[in-house]
Amino acid sequence: MNQQQALFEYLLRLGDSDLILAQRLCELVGHAPALEEEMAIGNVALDLLGQARSWLKYAGEVEGAGRDADALAFLRNEREYRNLLIVEQSNGNFADTLARQYLFDAWHYYLLQALSASADERIAAIAAKGLKEVTYHLRRSSAWVRRLGDGTDESHAKMQVAIDEIWTYSGEMLVADEADKLLQAAGIGADLEQVKQQWQAHVAATLAEATLEQPAEDSYMQTGGKQGYHTEQLGFLLAEMQYLPRAYPGASW
């Protein structure tokens, strides 16, 4: 793998993770527990969609095969997606949604913070802009974890179960592979070991405030999303997300 190939893979991972989580959150429009949360979830989804567009547009330029952000978003097969496994997991109940969101937001915040200093000026600019939005995402999701965890007996129990069940998908975010290491060495990618330490500290503090027990850090972790190996849930999500552009190729508003 050369640096250009690694950069393309890296940009796909960033864009795909934002895109798939945005799609998941959009499924909640009309189903949120309160009007305020309806608007908040929609706004987070739009933020992630905008970031996905920036990453995928750059990925298309790096690839040089004539594919733009729309083509990369809607016209790839499941195995071509490089999103993290955690973002494709179903919404479940409100605690499940918030547990998934919080663990991703904490990682996303420290990742974009690191990428804001990337030697690649395009990556640095996209990350710096996205960091402003993700700062709010993390503040919101961490506040909800504390509120539910340290709330009623029922909300505490549901939040604990949600954390326990999604935990197995959190490790993939923090493990560097060939592309990560190559770009880190070039000063382009983030140092995932540093991101891991920051993420672990934030998560430990938040769960402690929420009176929730943190699963063991050496728990078994699911991996493969960054290499194109996904859970069955992604296929169903893509079937819905890609229906229009596949049914009506080249259609425009």
C-alpha cells in the first residue's frame, strides 16, 4: 500500500462512518422521545452528513477515477464501505442510541482534534470545521449518559445494558492498521494511541459520573469494518439508503 492508496482508504473511513451514522440517526426522525430530541438528533445527523460529503469529495479526488461524493455514497456495494462497525448498529431504544453516540462522539472529538494539525491542509481544514460541531455532539451525548445513568432505577438499568452491549464494537476505533500507521508516520493521520488514551480517560470519567460500570478494557472486540467486513445490519441499511439512485440512475432534482 502506497501513501495515495492509504489516503484514499483513510478518507473513506472518515466519510463512511459519518455517513452511516447520519443515516441511522435519520431513521429516528419522527420517533424521538421528545420534540427537543427530535430536533437535536436531526441536527447531529445533518452535521455528520456535511462532514461525510467533505471527506468523500476529497476521497474521490484522491482516487482519480471520476467518482464524486454522491457516487461514493450511493453506488458502492457493502464490502466497499469502510465505516466503523459501531455506527451501523441498530438504534434500539433511546439508551442504546445514546450509548452508541457517546462512545463514537468521544472518539470522533479527539480524532478530529488530532487531525486539525494534519500535514495535509485539506484534512486539517475539514477536521477543524467538523470539530466545532462534534464538540456539541460530545457535550450532548455525554450529558445524556450521565442523566440516564444517574437517573431512575429503570433509566440506570437500561443505560448499563446499552453500554455493555455496544462495548464490543468500540475497540475497532482505537486500533491502527497499515493505512493508519503509514499516514501517521507521514504526519497526515492521527496517532491512534494518543486518541485511545484520551478516549479511555473521557469514557471512564463519564461512566463514573453516571454511576455506570465500565466493561473491561480487555473485552473481546469486533473488528473488520475498516477493511470492508460488516455486520448484516449494514446491508439492510444500504438497501434503503441507495434505493433511489439505483432505481433511477442519474436522476436529479
